[in-house]
Amino acid sequence: MKKNILSTLFVGIDVSSKINVLCALDFSGSKFLNLEALNNQPGAETILNSIIGCLNSNGLKYVVIALESTSFYSTHIANFLASNEILLAYKPLVYCLNPKTIANYRKSFVDMDKTDHLDAYIIADFARCGRITSKPWRGAQFLALQRLARHRLHLIGSITREKTYMVSNIYLKFSELTALDKEKRPFSDTYGATSAAVLTEYLSLDDITYSSIEDLVAFVKQKGRNRFSDPEKTVQILKKAASDSYRLDKVLYEPLNVAIASSFNVIKALEAEVKAIDKAIERNIKGINPAEYQSLISIPGIGPVLASGILAEIGTITSFNSHDALAKYAGLTWRVNQSGDYSSDDTKMTKTGNKYLRYYLIEAANSVKNRIPEYKEYYHRKYGEVTTHQHKRALALTSRKFVRLVFGLLTKNQIYSGDKVGEIQ
């Protein structure tokens, strides 16, 4: 693109829910277009016709289009311009930019007013100066997979929030069940099937306290599907916890039971949706970059969901020229804090990249460190280097190491093996 820069039109679009404001510049900074259009199909066609007309009338051969990534409002116009058959003749590069990046660039324009038209101008000028480091719009196929992967993440977040919310109700009904240390609790999973049955099928704690050992053992065996190694010991802990818990006024037990049962139903429904999304993700990923998908799932600890999440956000590894570029795109980099002879040991992660990709890489690294000795050893070595934030720091650094493995395997189109074939140092 550098050799063709004088023949390029640079378009900036300020996106909102209703209106798209466009500004177009050539490389010298001359303003060729300044217009508004509705953020709908007719408005997008107006923008397309204006861009094509400008390209033709000024003898320009290429176009770079930059938009702020404004929630989901920029999706339609970006996809429309990137895939339009007429515009393809001009080799369009469409970018959805991080609003934080544009906000920081705007600071270089001292005392400039803030209007939609000036925002569009700043976006176009940012593109004109060659400051874009993100990757172009990848098309609808990746968008479909991305929406599935992000929706799954949304569902997992909803499950976590529901579990956090219901802790207060569980504590009110059965205070010791949540107050006991993990190793002293009757059930390893407070939200598991047996725990749910105890919390919803026994109206009050006295019902548990005064039940016979035999009846409770039979109940625990049935609800736990005979998975408890020592059901008698579990029942003794359960009866002791019930006996030591606070008692409530009888009028409170039924409402609490209803609320707790409702939360368990919500969690069960959300978990069923997660399973449905997982199946949809697995169907979609097989038609996109099958070689790269096979490379990722060959890594111990990486299954279809994590592999799909990573590929949905990366698109294709050919978009990145190094593992450093991939790490920067994910926000897995650290700012240096140095002045003179002083260099701070406390450096913060940038977190200005793709937060979804960063999430999947960190989750993947956490899984990999439990299955690959090299990563486990690296994690524990980094964990022991500091006295604060040990886990967060060690996992972040392990994730950065994992990025090198991902980049190496995908660029070389290799399957994982334990002899560091894929990892680039």
C-alpha cells in the first residue's frame, strides 16, 4: 500500500445508532467528501456511491476506510463496504478502530471542537498518517463464529453472576454451608446436584438436623448417583453444618426456597444453552481454517471452544507478522516505566487490545499449564519471583509464552509436539 499511497482515498466514518458521518481525504490532506447518511441500507448505499464517485472523479485507485468500533453499530456498515463487489475493484481496506486510540490521537489537535464531522475528519486523518496497526475487517464468516463465541462468553458470565447473586440467599437459609472452609464443606460444589437438592427439597434446617442418618445417606446416594466415596461422613458433616447454622423465623423459609430454586433453574437453563452454543461453534469452526483449527486443538488442554474463540478473534494468522504483533493485538503487553537509571519492576498490562482474544488466550494458558509440564514449571517459576499478585502475574506471563506457541504452530501449519517444534523464541 505504501507505493500506492498517493493514489489512495482515506475515509473516516463516525458511527452512531442513527447517523453515519463521513469525511474523505487524499494523502496531502485535501478534503474531498464531507457528508451524513442514515445508518441503514439506503444510507450505506449513499455512502458507497459517494466514495466510488469520489474515487473516479479524482483518479484514485485505492481506498482505506476507518470506522470507530462503536458497540455493534459499526458492524453493518463495515461489512457492507468490505464485501461490496463494485468497491472490491479499488482493493478496499476496512478497519474498525478502538475508540481509545482515536481519543488519544484527537489530543494532538489542540483546541479543536468536538462534533461528529470533526470526529470523522480525525478518523480519516488517522488513517492518512498510516497510524492503523489493527487488522482489516475479515468478513461475515468470521463474524458468525465470533458472535457465537462471544455469546458463549456472555452466557458464562450470566451463570457466574447468578451464582454470585444466590450466595446471599443460601447464606440466609444455611449459613454454615457457605461459611465453612472448602475442605470442610459437605459438598465440593455448592451449586452441584446434591447441594441443590438439599437446599431446595428440605424446607428448613431442622428437617435436616432431625432426619435419621439412614434417610440422609439414602438421599445423598440417590441425588449424588452413588458418586460419594463416603456418604456417611458427608451426612455427618451436613448434619453438623445444619445444627451450627443460624435459625430463621419460619415465615422466611418458603420464600428463600422459592428464590434459591429459581436461581438453580436459571443456572440449569443457561448451562443447557451453553451446550447448544458449543455444538453450534463446533459446526461452524470446521468450515473456517480447518488446518489452523487442527493445530490448536492438538495442544493439550485446548478443546473446540477455546480453539474457536481464539480463531474467531484472530481471523487468520497471516494477518500478523510476528508473535509480538499478535500479543499486542490481544493486549498481552506491558508498558515500560523507565527514567534515567531507574526502571520500575511494577509494570501494568496494556489491555488496549482485543479483550475477547485476551480472555481466550489467558483461559487457554491456564488450561495448558495444567497439562504440559514445561508450562507448569514456567508458571510456578514466575509465581515465585514476586510476593504480590503472584497468580495474576504468573498466568499473564504464561499467556504471553503461550502466544508464541500459537503463532509458531499456526504460521508453520504444524500439530503440537512436546519438542518445541512450533514455539518461536
